[in-house]
Amino acid sequence: MSAGSAHWNAVYSEKGETQTSWFRPHLDESLRLIDSLALPPSASLLDVGGGRATLVDDLLARAFDDVSVLDLSDTALAEVRQRLGAHGAGVHWIVGDVTKLELPAARYALWHDRAVFHFLTERVEQAAYVATATRAVKSGGYAVIGTFAEDGPTQCSGLPIARYTAEALAALFAPAFEKISSSRDVHHTPAGNQQAFTYVVLRRRDDGAST
């Protein structure tokens, strides 16, 4: 079972940015994959589990004007809002559990998740996540999902995680999503360790197929 808001609020309250293993100045692989999609500035983008990451900063710098950030931790989102100041006035901030939220139907052209899905170790949680994404991403829209690879860590923040190959990860989102590309990224933590990630870029099928 994934941890709740109390766990993540404690993490963000007790640790600075560079004290968390997932920190990096920019989410380079995520940005590379998002840039490859050539989405228009008006596209609606959702960053799931955004935490304190600078992805929202970089999306705004790319002139995207409909950006939403979702996280379990209101502490993390409050820090980002303070960091962005007036520049983030148009960002939609969503506090909640992505497996339980009712997000607007067919709202998003891009669903991005770096390192949330791999915390969902139970099939019922995974299915709820996929169902939410299936409903929220518009036909022809995309999902960029990053998880620990098969040779990545077995735990993060003291919690067990699920590790994936690109094929196994994409299969969980089928048939509503089809895989259009995949990649591997090695993240260097602030402590100097290496963490292997699997990324998939998925496209929401136009035929309305669902999980």
C-alpha cells in the first residue's frame, strides 16, 4: 500500500531538496520526452506527484499556459508556490491521492509522472491509477511515465516500490494507451548513488478503449 499525505508532508518538512534522493535541478529526461511531442502552448498539462520538482518552472518557461501540479503533500506544493511567486499564478494546484481523485474527463493533453506509479505495489492501486489516467487524458493525448527500472532500487523513502521494464509498464496501461516510445535514464542522486529509471511515452487511443 502506498503511503499517505502524512508520510510525504513529514518528508518534505524534515528534508531539504538536496537531502531527498530524487532531487535533480531539472527533470532532463522528462523534458526531453515532453519536448519531442511538440505540444502547442495551449495544451493542458498535468504533473502527477510534482512535489518540489522544477518541472513546472520549466514548463512555464516553455510558455505552456495551462499547467496543473498534483501531489499528496500540500507542504511540497506550498514550497513550489512560494518559489514561483507571481510567475505561478496561473498554475492549477491539486492536493490529493491520484488513485482516489475525480479529475475532469478528457481534460489533459499530457499526463506526466516521474516516480509516483512505482510506489503503487498493489494491483488494485495500479488499476485505480490507470482508470484515472484513462478518464482524464483526452483522445490522442499522451502520458509520460517514469518508474524505477528492473535493476533500480527496491525501496524509496523507506517504502517498497515496483520495478518495471518498458514492456511491463506499458502493458498495465493497455488497451486505453499504446506505447509509442521508451527510454532508460540513470539518475545520479545528491548522495552520489545511481538509480536506473524506465520511461514510457504512451498515447491515449482515439477509439475510446478503456482498461
